[in-house]
Amino acid sequence: MDDNAIDCYLEAGKLARDILAKGSRGVRAGASYLAVVETIEAMVRDAGAGLAFPLNVSVNEDAAHDTASAGDERCFSPGDMVKVDLGVHLDGYIADTAVTVDLGDHPLLVEASREALSRAIELVCPGIFAGELGGAIQQAIESRGFRPVMNLTGHGLGRYAIHTSPSIPNILVQGGAALEEGMVFAIEPFASTGAGQVGEKHRTEIFQQLAVRPVRLPSARRILEEVRARRGMPFARRWLSGDRLDIPLTTLVRAGIIRAYPVLADSAGSFVSQHEHTVIVISDGCLVTTS
């Protein structure tokens, strides 16, 4: 990794940290999902950076992949547990970070994912296996009486790529990738009062282009033209022009040209907390770009 790449990762991380800290203060009972999302996304653009993915705002049992839709009328309610997950990039170099805003009374659940993240970061160094980080995460969460979400993981970050190797589990596994100097990845523990396993909901607002192939439907071609500049990074339905998007999006998904990211949720009525940082492995540990 050259100096320019490191500088971009560090600057993107600083921007993501500062914007998330400021923007998440807007999450309060009665506030509009759409207003919070649009405000934070605008802060990224105003800083001269790009969004690595649409701002995720996932509430209560919803763990990931929710964001506001165009004209979204949802508002936060007293008692909500809100995960705010932000991705910022500079020239394709990505910082991915998340925080939980508790509008109820679940301090120990919030602490569980935050402390799990801290424990995992302490272990990062060349030669350690990703599965060992998962063990530290699991122990920190279970010791507080909650379950880690076993089928969500942290993930590597590449240039313009939000999901690469290594995968960082949230439970103890044998082996996994051996960490190497220069690796960049996000660690994101999820602590749950539910089953500790998420499934897909019907709501889908986030998509990602996977392939470049010709399509016959004009409205589908128009979508691909609009997202070309994303260079394969995810986009939100609300970022697209027009209001008849279901058919072209479905056509593109079925053709394998784009991927849909449905909302991922634990059992109904449960609460999930999340914390996340991006790290770069160095010779004697790691740099946390988003802290």
C-alpha cells in the first residue's frame, strides 16, 4: 500500500468519524428517518467525499441494510434502538463505521457491541486468525447476557469495493484468514436480545451493480447509466430518477446484473446493537481509521 492510499484511508476515516458523531445526534424521538439520512449524506458530499454506500439506518430488530425511501414518512419513536452505519470514500478508499443510538433504556446491550469491537481491535496484528477476533467478540457479548449475530460478519475493504476478504466473524471459529500487514477491513459486532441470527425481510432499498451486460428494457438501461459512476458501490433506490422502478430493478436483479440487499432482521420484538470501525493492519497492530 502506497502513501497516497494510506493518506486517503486515514482522511476518509476522519471524515466518517466526525460526520457520524455529528449526524447521529439528529437521531431522536420524532425525527424523520428521511431527514436524518439526507442530512448525513449531504454532510459527506459537502466535505468533498463520496458515499461508499447509502447511509444505513436500521431500527430495533433490524440489524442492517435499511435506509430511507423517497417520501419516507417513518419517524423514530421513544424506545427505539437505532443503528447508523456510514461509509465514506475518497478516491475509492473506504471508511466504514457505525454507532448505535439508544432511544430507550438498553445501556448494557449498547455496551456489549461497543466493548466487543474494542476487544477485537486489541487483538489485530499480522499472523492472528480472523476466527480469534470472532472469539473475543462472542465472549464480550455473551458475558453481558446477549447473543452475537452469528450470520453477520465484518469484511475486507478494497478500492471501490465494500465486501472483500477477509471475513471477520462475530463468533469463535477455527482458523479463518490469517491477518497480514496492509489488510484493510471493517470489524462490526452485533449484539442481540433475539435469536442471534438474521433473516431477510421484504423491504429492499439498497442495490449494487455486479456486472455489465446489455439489457433490452429502456428503464433498466437508464438505471445502469445513472449508477455507472458508482463503480460497483451500492446505491439507494431513492437516488434514482423516476418513480416506476420496481420492474426495471427486478429485471436487473433477475439478470444477475445488480444485487438486492434486503433488510436483515433478528426475531420480531428483539433489539440489536452494532458498533463498527475500519482498521489497517500494520507491523505491530493496527491503525483504526475511524476512531
